[in-house]
Amino acid sequence: MIGTKAIYVGIRKQIFDALDPNAIANIDKEQLRRQLANAVDLLIQRENLRVPRTTRDDFVNSLVNELVGLGPLQDLMEDDTITDIMINGADNVFIERNGLVERAHIDFIDERQLLEIAKRIATRVGRRVDESNPTCDARLEDGSRVNIVIPPIAIDGTAISIRKFKKQSIDFQKLCEFGAMSVEMAQVLMVAARCRLNILISGGTGSGKTTMLNALSQYISEKERIVTIEDAAELRLLQPHVVRLETRTAGIENTGAISQRDLVINSLRMRPDRIIVGECRGSEAFEMLQAMNTGHDGSMSTLHANTPRDALSRVESMVMMATNNLPLEAIRRSIVSAVDLIIQVNRLHDGSRKVMNISEVMGLEGDNVVLEEIFRFQPSYQQSEEGVLEGDFVTTGLMKRSILFEKARFFGLEARLSEAFKSIESGGYRS
């Protein structure tokens, strides 16, 4: 007896061989669905196959998804409970749901189908992926971020990683409800964003850096002009005065590339009040520091690092990528002068995301950068019955010589900042 997958593969081949690509482009989705349903019924009758009606409907949905959608990926893209889709070849598809990775119950017919869908994704957003250009970073129409790597670079078959775009922004209230941070931490970060501190958000892949950046941005004044710079636009700022810039890769003739560093340099000529770089990963860090040090207070960015101190080391390394004639001491002084606050976010082994640390950059003592920890997550190393890691958000208070304290007083937010520590038994200001 012929298996369901074999029947579908045979029907798919016959329909695809007979299809006119131009005709598909000129009919709507429902009309296409009706025509495909008729074709599937006709072929099943002609081959005298026994296929239940629900299976026939599945065949039609799969064909529609492949012709005008993303094939087997379409159902995963429409599932709002899924945050990440990871494809490691035609037979290995994984998803992240509720912070945990699991295998998806879909697969591709073969590597060829997967490769065609990868190329279609790239083409739709004006990018290309082929043997001469086997990697691609792009943004889908719905805002989801996608990375594609094809053979021969991807040894076991085409690899696609999709970070799905959240339809609703997550604010500080929701982060507190999720247990990612405490209410007191949220209050402090609201004040930090409002009173124009320069903030770096540090963390690993998928730890929630962009979510945190979006949440912080909600407390920027509507009177300020903001320029955002990203590789793939993910930020959703609610303010009316926002200019969004996105990098561009080289074209077919290997020309026309626009890097983040180019955009940061250009943004300085656009009279911004704040500059927000989606992610610092290279030489643009040098221009970002220059901007923070030359009147663009309140600028923000994210980067990959495991701790706040590691984040500073990464910034040093990125600045060295941009210039090799600055001594390390000068680079460190520039960093200390520019960066006010570092927020460390991590994805824990139970799938949860938490703000592990909020630290203020206080200055230099000799060759060492002095960091003052304001909040941290203290795990109890016990798990609840649901497997959730338990712990507490603790603080040692805020020093009066803190830049956050001084800026809050300047912006008239000193009382609000004080409230955040009054409810904490170990809080209050330290001298």
C-alpha cells in the first residue's frame, strides 16, 4: 500500500509539471485553492487511490503554502506560540515554544524543496542566496528575522533560522508578570530611559535583548528625534519622530554595501537627540561611543556578552576593530565616559529569560573599570514542581554619587527613583 507521503509527492510532481507560473501570479489565494482542490481530486480518482477527505485537504493546504507561502514552514509561521524556527536540513526542524526547544512535526520532501524555499525567502526581500553567496541575513514581510546558510557551507543541508516577529510589544509590566524582573527594577529602568542615560543591553542569542530595548524605548520623550540603526529592522518605537535606517548588503557586482558604521556616521548629520543601534557587533561601536560622548545622551544598543564586565571587554575589542592607533587606556576612558548603565539579560536552562544584573559604570581606578551593581538575580538553585528555576531579585541600593541619581534629580525624577528602593528592606541610598 502506497504511503500518504508518497501519494502527495506523486500528486505534487504532476501538478507542478503542469503549472503555469504566470497564471499563479494572476489569481488570488482562494481561487488557487479551489483549482488545486479540483486537480487533487481528479488525480486521486484517475489513479484510483483511497485518500480520506481530510488528507486531501491537507494536500491542498500544503500545495497552496508551497506556491504562495513558505511551504511546510507556513503553519509554523502562523503559530503565535512559536518564537523561533530552526531548520538543520530537510528532515531536522526544531522550534522554540515557551522558552524550550522541541522537534517540529514537519519535514520537507527533500533538500531541493528546502533550498527552493530558502531562495524564495531571500528573493522576496531583495536578497539572494546561491553558491557564490551561500549566506543571507534578511527580514520577512511580517518583520521576522531570518538567516540562511546553504551548501556547501552548510554540510548537512540548507540551514534556516527564523526569529519570529512578536505582534505585540512586551512592556515592563509584562516582563514583571513573566518573572523576568522585579517591579523595583522596572521603575529604575523607566527612570534611566527617561533621564537620558546611555544604556548597553548585554546577553546571549535569544536572551531578550531586543525585547528589553523595545521596552526601554517606550519611556523616551515624544519630543525627541530618534534615529534607529539595524541590520534587520526589529525595533518598534511608538514615538512620532523616528527615522529608521537599515543596512544593505553588496549587490551582484559586490558593490553598494552600507554597513552599520556608515549609518552611524551618517546619523550624526541628521540632528538626532538619541541614536539607537539594534546590535553593536563591529567597528560601529567606535562611532557609537563618539556619539554618546558628543551630546547624544540617552543612546542605546545591544551586544553579545555573558556579564557586564565581558560587555565592556567586547566594546574594547570592537573599538580596536575600527582603529588601531588608540591606546587601550584611551579606549577605556572613552567607554567609561560614554556608557552609564549595563543591563545583563540571560536565557536560563528552564527556558525563562531574566534580567540577571543591572550595573552602573562608575569610572576608572587605575586600569580597571569600576562597576557598581544596582540589582542582580540571586538563584536559589531549586526548581518548582513545574521545573522553573526559583530565586530573588536583590539590591544593595544606589550610591548618591551615582550618575543615575544625579540625572534623576536634574530631570525631576528623584522621588520616583527613591520609591523604587523604599519597598526593599535592604534598599535606601548608600553613601
